[in-house]
Amino acid sequence: MAELASQPTSIQSAYGWFANDKLIVNRRYQRKLVWTLEEKQRLIESILKKYPIPAVLVAERDGAPGAYEIIDGLQRLHAIFSFIESSFPTLDGRYFDVQHFPTAKAGADAGRFEPNPSPGKITQDEVGIILDYSLALSVMRGATEHEINDVFGRINTYGHRLSDQERRQAGVQNSFSNMVRSIACTIRGDESAGIINLGKMPSISIDLPMTKHGYEVQADEVFWVRQGILRSTELRDSLDEQCIADLAACIVGGQLIERSKDALDSIYEVGSEEAERIENALDVYGEDKFAQELKYCLDEILAICEYKGDEKLRDILFSKRNTNSFPAVFAALLIAVHELIVKGSMRLTDHAAARKAIDGLHDRIETSRKATSPEERRKNIDTIKGLLAGAFVKDPSLSTKIYSNHAITDIESTIRRSEIETPSYELKQGMLTLSPKARGVDNNVVEKVIKTICAIANNGKGQSGTILIGVTDKDADAEQVAIIDGIKPHKVGRRFVVGVDREAKAQGISVEDYFSKWKDAVKNSSLSEPLKSSVLSSFDYNSYYGLGVIVISIPPQSEVSYFNNEVYWRNGDSTELAAAASQIAGIAKRF
């Protein structure tokens, strides 16, 4: 049984834990950062006035002395530490002055964050008030995972603190909830390890269009909001996960469920008949199989939206302009497409016909409250299948495309992960130089990619990675590509997809031949085995909105890999030769 110990802790000490990555967030049950700017500012005001604020509850992490898993107080702690790191001002527009806090100043000097240059700063006395403020902190020692889950659930029943789906996902850990969470993260582009440091929370949190907290995930760039299916506030409240849970239950479970709160609650209720039915069905169906099918169907819907030039799905489905979200209509469309493709083994070949078939769809199916029953949902799905059928043809080989390719959502997730997990990812705009006068192959780039394959493989046993060809993180390169190749780069986070189809065209060869050039470069290289063979077997290409992206996956290796009989390793986002014997020995220890 867990022991609860009161451990009042100054903000100065707590910030030390934060700066040293000792405060941990478990994504399985913790939601993202959701506080508004005013809520953060009010908290800082309360601290400056020495008012009491709610207690913080953490649990000791097994095997990590001095590290704490945050159970309650995530939003408060991050607000306090982000104020110290100049992320926002007080209500009267003044920023924290790091000159009066050596620990924070050292972090700024090391590049951990950038102090705000505004001359308006709080006083030295006010800095002291904040740093000396004693947080009412309690520590659960020796807590089991079940006890942590139970405590978190009880805390979040006091008032409406979590959305319905956040409550569901936090309350249970099984194959279904884990799959829903994983797919949602991939589509949003905030995939990460299940346990992350508090300082990484901005990288997986959602910035709404009107808030601009500096979080990495921009709501209006995420599929659900970009297509108008959900509002940005609904995305923040995890309604995307609710949509995925509904779709998964209907498809994996083999029968449509009622579209209601109660129906989803029963699926997440541990020990319930419905929860056991879905879990058993998922065991048979396969988590990865469903995820691949869902992402393939999303790609096909996006292809329909792109047919006339990047139309929003909302603008296609509604005959009159509006800003309503439409998760129910989207669910019917997605299930219809899934049944045509997966159950019917049919491939979408006529995007023009598909676009015409779903034009004004919202007015052609039942959308009243009675449409939530399984019977009415079936009628809507069958109607949509009838409208779309003419745009599909039978394709017995379709399964190869569904289950072996990277989807658009996979590529975009990889691009976003590359910003924070740099040792495992690399982006290259292509193999050609960007000189408009001499578009020759840059052999140095090709060789560097091969060296990087070796370096990523040497990250350690069980570690995988990805290299994307056709993506750049340099604004200047994206602008140059747009000028010399006449394409419009597609922005994802802070990266730009410029594609490789343009390079095939510039060389006067087919995309297939261009793809073979990269594959042959690896095949003819002196990469060691089994790395070379495993990489060659996982080469992939995605048309990505007509731009084309090559995906080179580096599977986990069980021994050190070599290129030209030399060992390469990743130092952050750079690939370096392990020249010293001690470096090579250190890499060998990883395996």
C-alpha cells in the first residue's frame, strides 16, 4: 500500500527538479497543457500575493531516485516554470527576471530557453517571493500503477475537470485504449514516449488559433480541424480520440454501436460485457491492422479533398457555408469508405466521381438525433456506399498497398517527431543541388544519407529511426525549390515537404526510376549486414499530395553497424564518425 508524505517544497527547489528533468508526465492518463493565458497569469498573481494555491500530488518513480510522476498539479507546475522561463508576462505585462535566479540564468545561457527581452520585469523582491513560495506538495511512496490510476480518477471526479474522453482514457489501460491513444497521437502529430519530462509537454500540446502559447501542435494544421470535422477547442478536449474510439468499436467489433456517451462509457468500463467484447474482437482483428486500414482510408478521403485543389472536407459535404463540426457525418463517410476498400477489396480510381458523389452529402443523409442508433447509422453508411461505388474498382492486390505503405499521417507524424527526437530522424530535400543553372546530383548528400542510416542504427539495441527524402527544415531551401521547380511546398510544423517528384522531372526520368536511384545507392554501398538488407526491405514511397516522399526506415539492430568499415553515430541531429576507440567501445556497449 502506498504511503502519503507531506513534503512542502519551495518553487526554487521544484524548478531545480524541472530543470534537471526530474518531473515526469505519464501520457497514458495525463491530458495536454490546456490552461488559458489568463489562468496562468492569475496563478502567478496569487503566488505574488502569497495566497494559497491547490496542493500538488506526485508519486516517486521506481528506479529513478529523485524523480517524481505528476498525478495532480500538471497545469499549475508548468505555468509556474514557464513563467520563470519567460513564456508569458504577469497581468500587468511584466516578465520574470532571470538575472535574479542563477539556476534559470544558467539554463538560459545554455540555450534551454530564451529570456524575453522586454525591459518590463518583476522586481528582485518579487522574484524572491516566487522562489521562496512553498508549494503544498505531497508524495505517494511505493504506489502501484493501480493506486495511481485510482487516485487520479478520484481527483478528477471533483467537478468537470476532464472531458468525457479524457476521463475514459485516463481510467483504463488496455489494448483498445492504448490503440486509440496511439492512432490519435499519430494523426495529431504529437507522438512521443509514454513517459516524458514535464519540460517536453509544450511539444505535444495543442496551440489554439487565438491563444499562441508557443506549443508545437498547431490546432488548425491538424487533420481534424484543418478539414473542419472538429473545432480547435474540441481537439483540445480530445474529441478526436472519441471519434477514433467510435470508429474502432464499430469496425473492429463487427457491428455498429449507438453513437452516444453511454455506449462509449460501457466500452471503457473495466469488466463490462461490452468492454470484454471489444477487447476480444481487437485481439482477433489486430491493433496494427486496424491502424493501417484507418490511415489508408484517411489518405483516400484526403485525396478526394485534394482533387480540385485542397478543399476542406466540410466545404464539400455542406451545400451552404457554415462552421459546424460534423464528427457523426465523418464517421459515416469513413466507415463507408472502409467497407468499400477493406471488405469490398475495391480501390478508389476516379477521384472526380468521388468528389461529385459526396458533394452536399450532409443534406442527403439523416443527421437528426435519431441518426445515432445503429439502424440509422447503417442506412447512412449504405447510402454513402451507393453514392461512391462508381468511383471504385475491384483490386485483389489492394491489401499490399494498405498494409505495407506509410500513410500521409505517418509521414507528418515523423516530420513532427524529427523536431524533438533528432538522433532518430533525418530530413533531406533531395539528391540534386539547388542551383538553377546546374541541377546535378550531389553525391555528398547521397553518401551522407547512407552514413546517417549507419549512425541511426547505432543508437542502440531496440532503437529504430527514419529518414525522409523530400523534406527540408530550411526556409531558404523551400523558397528556392518553389522558384526553380515551380511547386508549392507543404508546411508541416516548422518543416517543408518539397517532394521528390520534381527531382525526377528535372532529371527527365520516372518517379520509379528516381526511387530506384536511392535504393541502388544503398544496395551498392558498403553498409554492413544485416543493416543493409533490413533497410532495403523497408524502402517506401508515398505520393503525398502529388509531391512524393521517400521513406527510409531503419529497423532496430542487435549489433554495431558499419559503413566503409567505420562506425558512425548520431550526436543530436548530426552524423559523426566515431574516430576514437573509446567512442566505438561506448557505442558497442549500447548493444
